[in-house]
Amino acid sequence: MRLARVHARWIGELDRHNNLPKSASRLSADRAALEASAVPRAARVAALEKVLPHLCEVVWFLNPEWEPTTVKPIRARTRTPNLPAEGLLGAAIRVLKSAERPMTIMELVLAVADINGLDVSTSQKRQRFHTTINNGLKRTYRNELIVTPGPPDHFTLTTELTTPDPS
């Protein structure tokens, strides 16, 4: 039921506002932003606490067997800032389309990070982007890729994906 899902999302949002991530309260740069957002967060918490009982009544009206105590909160995923709208894989495909030579996954990661202003200063961040792009290329675009084997594999796209659309 759609309203029950909305209820679970709002419960998750309320939970996130009441139990902030530890990283936000520990980092000094995030702490300043956290203190600045205290008033809007308090207003949102008050609005959610006011509206949730009414939403429960509506869900109960439509589904009498529904129990709000069994609802698992759905917490909103936090997005990495500056991620391209088409996602990391889409940005990597865009880079591969304009590439003049085959590229390794790490070259793709660095190019996508450079274009979109992503922070890849730590090996953990680089590895996360590397895994995303590598798995996406090998799963989603495996038929459109030309792989040059080597001690890092080099990738290029087939001509169908590199030619621009006539429309």
C-alpha cells in the first residue's frame, strides 16, 4: 500500500532527524552546517510529529489489519555531493564516448572525478567509484565494450555507442 510506504519513509526521516549520523556531529565543517540547520530540522520534526498520527488513521481506515508497530522505517539514502545526474556509470560512458584511446577503469574514475569535482583523495573513495564503474561496465555494457586485456584491462566502446544520434 502506497500510504503505508509514505508512513515508513516519514518514520525514517523522523528517525534520521532525531538520531543524526555520528559523522555529521564529529566533523567541525559539518558541525557548523548542522548547527545552522537546527531550526529547519526542528520545524520539520514538529510537522512530521503532527501529521504522522493522521496518516496512521488514514492507513488504518484503508487497511484495518495494518499495524504501525510493525513498520520498519525507511531512511533516506544520503547522496554523495556532485554526483552526475546520470550516475557514475553514465558519466563513465560519456567519458568513454569522447575518449581517443582505450582507458583503464582507474583512468575513467579519475576523469569522471575531475569532470564532476568528486573527491578521490583517499583509496577508499577511489575504490568505491572503481567498483561501481567496473561492475556497471562489465554487467550493463558488456556487449558494447571492447576489452583490451592487460595488466589493467583497457576499455573502449563499439562503434554503435560512439557514433552520435542522427536525431
